[in-house]
Amino acid sequence: MNKQNVVVRFCGDSGDGMQLTGNMFSSLNAILGEKISTLPDFPAEIRAPQGTLGGVSGFQVCLGPDVYTPGDKADVVVAMNAAALKVCVQGDMFRSDAVIIVDTDSFTKADLEKAQYTTDNPFTELHLPETVQIVPVPLTTLTKESLKDSGLDNKSILKSRNMFALGVVCWLFDRPMDKAIHFLEDKFKKKPQLITPNVKVMTDGYHYGDNTALNINHIHLEKATDLPHGTYTSIAGNKATAWGLIAAAHKCGKRLFLGSYPITPATDIMHELAARKDMGVMVVQAEDEIAGVCTAIGASFAGDLACTSTSGPGLSLKSEAIGLAVMSELPLVVIDVQRGGPSTGLPTKTEQTDLLQAVYGRNGECPAVVIAASTSANCFQFAYEACKLALENMTPVILLTDTYLANGTALWRIPALSDLPDIHPQGVPESLRDHYNPALRNERGVRYWATPGMPGFEHRNIGLERDSDKGTISTNPANHQKMVLARKAKIDQVVNAIPDLQVQCNVHSDTLLVGWGSTEGHLHAAAMELNCALAHFNYINPLPKNTAEVFSQYKRIIVCELNTGQFANLLRSRVPDVVFEQYNELTAQPFAVERIVNFVNHGR
């Protein structure tokens, strides 16, 4: 059976290895030239009771030649237990003609009770459509048989059920086992004793599918034909962000410093950078969010490319220190991986609810550049861009990603460092030696950057208002207004360094979808189905200079966001003559393309 795009969902207990299985299957398809988009979906609890609805962990991937989202609904589901199947049904997570592979060994009476079934026939109780194909596989029994001579204890054997399931899915999609084995060898290279049993059980899963045929036809995916020549891999957003920071540091010849504090879902950025001492990266895990950003500001004053990573609650804590960086006009990259809130909220789920905090969430007139990544892969590009804008304009730059991008993966073409745009950190002219002060600016209104240890450029930088000429403390009212406007003008002129807003899909339509950040793929897919136009924003403050011109060409403009309308309200303040409709969701999940289409067509 040939397919364009296919959506696969792995689901089971949090301890069943669904994230590992999904990541391996996604990466395998990526290196074979398939485009991918993934959605890890797991609970915030460390480990809910086994077999319960609250403990279900899922991983969804869409693969094929024309992929924009992880898919609204799955074509293939692997359900490791009764609770996982029930969660998928309750969440309307699969198509009416889906293939559902279930571990029949995990549908005992005790399993059904823990998953809150009321009868002993879960498939009838769930009212599954007759068109759904249930494929029963005794995964637990087969895994035990496969590894009976492995020397592993029973607990370790049971943990390998996911590898048997992965083998079955590799057979279903006719994926080459040598590539899958390579991934296993790489995964367990620090625990070589686990390589042989995991390779065996995965291979046995593949042969089980091959020998029994499981009453399912192979699924053959069409290859992507529009990929530029290059080396590709799958990459998660957090890793892409970290690599973008490293690339920027090497491009501009600065040492990369990260001062940060662990917080879900941003911690992997710190982990990735901490592992890169070989590339000159310095990481300080501070005692709290405030200390993290303050160490970064100190590193910036010393001349490093300084960054701090966090999520929404941490951005709140860092706001005062970001104000210090604005007042002292030091370059600083702040990465906010947004999550469900407020407070602790939904730390493993996604939202776009920090936008207004990023733009306005500081005391005083405190402008900063705000940009947003829109795919897991282009987190690299926009982390690099954040560094470039910060260093060239002597300002904090806030980069917004979110949980969906951070944990999800996408196909990524690895760039050559030589292909990346040059970064020219602001320096200080030799002519200012012996009469330098921190208020002096270039023709773009950007403060000169002298760092400690430069003879003749000694100075003191402060968080108090400074005299516009001398750089010393000033409480003069007229001077304060002058400095406030100077700092604003510096951010405003960044508009000349960012690209114009581009319209995608049917540019001649009367209807324009508008979005920002991580919703791009979903809105692009919806715009293609609706045959309308799409304007997607990566640059939030300042907005692209042609924003008003683009909006003037459309009769109906619908701003779609995973919040209550923060970007729509920002646009109303910046482009007041335009009428904006809103489509908003706060489900802590990415958009479903189907719902966007229904709203545009029917207003619901």
C-alpha cells in the first residue's frame, strides 16, 4: 500500500520507553530521506501508577514527502496496554481506518480494572469503528521468549517490549534493520551489555511481522523529492537551539557562556551545552534563575557571548536582571521555552502564552528584541539570529520557542559554518582610547562595547540612569527622556536588519491566516487546504517593516494562537487600522489542522 504521509503513534506506560521508540523510528526515517515532524506527549508526573490512564505516555510522528505537522490523527497506533488504547480513543487520536497494534498480554482483568473499564471486552466498550483494524500481538510473551537465554532478569526483559514493537513497525514500513541496529548500538554504547539483547528482540519483532504477515499490507512511503543536496539528520528543538548558540560563538570568535538553572522543558539546552567543553563552551548551573541570568550579564560585561535559558516562570524571575542588561546596554540572549501556565501549570505541555511577557514584562520603559522559532529545525537558525542581533545591537534578545518545538524533532540539513551569515559584534574605535565612556554610540545609535582589560577604555557600567554625554549617573529629567528614547530608537532600528514579512500559499486569496512561532506548520497545512494565504511571524519586536502593507491586501485576517489573543492584541496596537479576527486554543496541545479549517469555513 503506497501512502503520501503517514502518522504513527506509540503509546504506553511512562516506563515503557515510548519516547525512545518514537525517537528511534523517527530518526531512522529521517536518514532515509523522509521528512518528519514529531510530538512527544508525556505526563508531568515522574511515574504515575502502572497501567493507569494518568500514566500514559505517547509519541506521535508524521513522515512522508510533504510533512508540516505531526498529524491530527494517527494511521497506525501501537498500544502497549489497555490504558493507552483508552486514552487514544478518548482523545480521538486515530483515524476511523487506523491499524492498531495491541499487546494482548496487557489486557488482563487487572489491566482493565486499572484503566477503569467496566466490562471485560475493551474493544466493544470503546465503540471502535468496524473499519479500525485491531492487530493483536502478544508482545510480552514474545519478548520473554526472545530473551529467555539472554541472562537478563525479568524486569529488564519486560523493559525490552518496546524494542519488539519497534521491530514489528519497522517490518510494517519495510525499514532496513541495519540502520535501526546502528541506532541501538549508538544508544547503548555506554552500556554495551544491553546492545545484544536489544538488537535480538528488535530483530525478532521484525521477523515476527515478516513470518506472520499480521494480516496487514506493508506501508510504502513516497520519497521527498524537493530536498536540497546535503547531509541530513533529525534534530530536537532544544538541541538545535544549543547548536545554534555554539555556531554563533564560533562564527564571531567569542566564547560562549550559559548561566542558567534547570527548568522543564528548557533543561536539555543546558545539558547539551555542558557537554561541549571541547568547543570552549562555559556553563554555570546557578542556584536559581536570578543568579543564572546575573552570571550571564557578568559574562557579557567581560566580552563573552552570554546566554541564559528558561521557561515562563523563570522569565518572570529574570525580568529585573534583563532590565539591568537593557539599561547597561549589554548583549544578552534569553531563551524562553514556553510551557503551560500560569505558575507550575502544565510543565510538559505546550502553549504560546509568554509573548506579552517577553515584549513588555519588565519595569520602566525597557525595550528588547523578541523573535520566535517556528520549527524544531529552525531553532538553530533563530538561536544563531538571536546572537547576531544581540551582539550587533548591544541589546538583550529574547528567543521564544516552546515545549512542542523543544521536544519534537524534524528533518534538518546540517549547514556549513561558512554558509552562515557573518556576525560583527559591536566594538569600540581606537580613536576613543583614553576618553571612552559607556554612553557613546555609533551612527545607528548602538553603544560601543569596550571590555575589561582594554587599556585606555576603563569605565564603569551601571543600572542607574546615565548622562547621555558623559556616561555618569544622572537624575536630570530631560536627560532621562533623551535616554529612554535613545534606547527605544536602538530597538526600532533593528527593523532594518530583519527580513520583510513573506506571504505563503495562495497569496491572491481574500483571506489571510496569521500566526507566529511554533504554529507555522499547522497553519501552512490549513492554508493549503483552504486555498488561502498565510503570513507567519518570526520577528515580534520589532515587527517587519512591511507588516501594514501586507495586511492592507486582504479583506479577512485571522490571527491564530495558542493563547487568548496576545499577538492579535499586539498587532492591534501596532497596526490599528486593521480588523483582526481571532482563533485561539488553550488545550496545551498543538493546533489540529481540521479545527482551524472548520473555524475559517464555519466560524467554529
